[in-house]
Amino acid sequence: MKRLQALLERRAKLIKEARELSEKATAENRDLSTEEKTQFDKLMDDAATLRADVDREKRLLDEERAAAERIAQDIDEGRRQPGGDEGESRELTAEQRMDRALEGYLRSGNVPAEHREEFRALQAEVDTQGGFIVVPEQFLSRLIQNIDDAVYIRQFATVIPVTGADSLGVPSLDTDPADADWTSEIATGNEDSDMSFGKRSLTPRPLAKRIKVSNKLLRVSAMPAESLVRGRLGYKFGVTQEKAFLTGGGANQPLGVFVASTDGIDTSRDISEGNTTTSIQTNGLIAAKYAIKAGYWMNSRWMFHRDGVKQIALLKDGEGQYMWRESVRAGEPDMLLGRPVAMSEFCPNTFTSGSYVGILGDFSNYWIADSLQMQLQRLAELYAETNQVGFIGRLETDGMPVLAEAFARVTLA
């Protein structure tokens, strides 16, 4: 916790130094010099790096806390001696036995005799040509958690498992009926012809990644093979989904929030008022906030690339106060106009006329449909000449914004 607070304080100091450079130039009624601009950019880039360090440290603390809780539960339930390590547990849980069976399979393609019963239990199907297994539930949960840690939208979105069909169809009310009519006691008002319904369809699309691991590393590494495979697959799957949820075109992939579409967020939600052709401005951010109905504000958040945040960090309101408030406490997000700010490397960062440079929205109105047929395939022979083993991870997912009015895209003039 002390390290986390120290990181936050260092970040706040960097941002303060960057703002002092800008304020000095403003007071002298001039632009930043080339040297000052280089210094300013470095300070803000270092601050962005520290933000990532803060998030990483917080995740580590959360993992340590969860591990301590599991150990305490094991002690309470008699599976572990106080002060003992995992090797001194009195009895392995079913999940632990399945983990060890899976680890043996990933390391060598064989299963130790003492774990064959668990391995048979976790197998759903065996492909005699490829030798793949349907990943056990605990491994799948860990992989999904890694993806959640690596990207933003999945954390904020509505995630729906699709287990009994090929796609997910959801009826939508596209047009409300007209207002009721003032009329007499025995009259029924005018017949409505405005109300109309539509449908949003999400079809989980295949997503796959192949990695290769040295046989020697699998054999001698102190880190379990399962952790090696899970970590890299989690990262690659997470990055791919983040890009698609933000800028995917919707054809055989998710539809992104930064793509204008009548199926998602159309151009009526593009807010350029108050911005220039090259930069985000105070009035532009205010216009974007008030383009969204107040009912969405409670769950809304901003999302920008760090280059956008670099511009916003210098903006002030009418009273001379900075609009962007960096986090100074562990667990608190940066804030802008009263709403949290998420910074993603995959948001657009081209600052030219008509470009999208940020978004404010209630991301629970971005829906993700997941097919839970997560598979892990082991390729033992294909890379034998290079003394490597290949692993292929596969999942199926789709996503799209389902309610345009819950979003406002920050657009340059």
C-alpha cells in the first residue's frame, strides 16, 4: 500500500511540474518553447507510465488480498496448517487436483498416474489428431480475469454468455409512441403510428492465437506451464478485443464505439461544438457531457488516449481551475467534469478536423456476447525440430453499443 501511495504522489508531482511549465508560458503571454514542449511531453508521458504502474500495483494488492483470504479459509476448513505453505495442505481441493492434472498435460502431454482420475473427469472430448481438451472451469475463469485486467470496456460493459444458441437477439424499442392526447372522458385519443421495434443481434465470432514455448522452459521453469500459457494468451486476447470494442468495423468482428454506424452509435452523437480542428477544448468537453441525458451520468465515464489526456490536463474552467483532476488516493480514478476518466492506448489519437478523439458514455450499454467454448490445443509434433511446443487458444465473442443516446463522441471541428 505504501508503494501504491508513493506512485500516486510521484505522478501528481510530475503533472504539477508540467502544469507549471504551461502556466509560466501563459503568464508571459507566449507559447511553450521547443525545449519546454519537449520537457512537458516527457513529464506527461512519465505520468501516463506511472498511471499504468498504479493500476498494476493495485491489481497485485488485490491478488495478494485474495490469496490471503483463500489461505485463511483453508485453515478454517482444516485443509492447511497455520504457518504452512501450499505443500503442507492436508488435502487438495477438487479444483487444485484438476489444476495439477492440467499442468502435467501442458508440460509434457502426459498426465501423472496420481492425477489421471482428475484428468479423465475434466476431459470433455479428445481429438486423436490434435489432442485438444476443453479447458476446465477454473482455468477458464482465470483467463477471463486476465482479459478484464488488460482492457477497459469489458470491465464496464454488459457481458452475456451465449450457451444455447449461435447468436443473441434482443428486441429494441427504436421509436417511442407519441405523447398522450388530452381528450374527453369517453374518447380514446388518436391512434399512434410512431412506435416501432427493431432487433439487436450479436453473433460470437471466433478469436484465436497461437504461441510457442520451449520444451526446456516447460520442463525446468519454476513458474507452472499453465501460468505461462494463460498469461500470454490473456494479454493477446485482451488487446485484440480492446481494439475491436473501440474501433472494430462490425464485419465478422465487434462494432466499436468509435465507428459511426446506424447499428451502433450514429453521427448524431458526434459532438464537435466548442473544439478546434486540432485540439480538445473546455467548451467541447462541456458540450459532450450535456449531450447525454442526466440519467446516464451516474454510470458514465470518459475514455481518451493519453495524447488526449495530455491536452485535457491543461484545460481550465471559467474560474481558472483545472478541469482534469488526477487521482491522489489509491483506488480513486482521475476525474473530469465529475466523471471518471479511463485512458486507453487504443483510443484514436489523430488530431485533425472531424476526427474522433474521445468518448463519454454509460458503457453498460455496450453489450458483449461470449460463447464459453474456450479451447486450448497443444501442438506437440509441429515444432519438434525447434524443440518447442505450440499452444492455440480459442474463444468466441461479439460486441456492440446497443443504445446510442447513452454515448457522446468527442469530435474535432
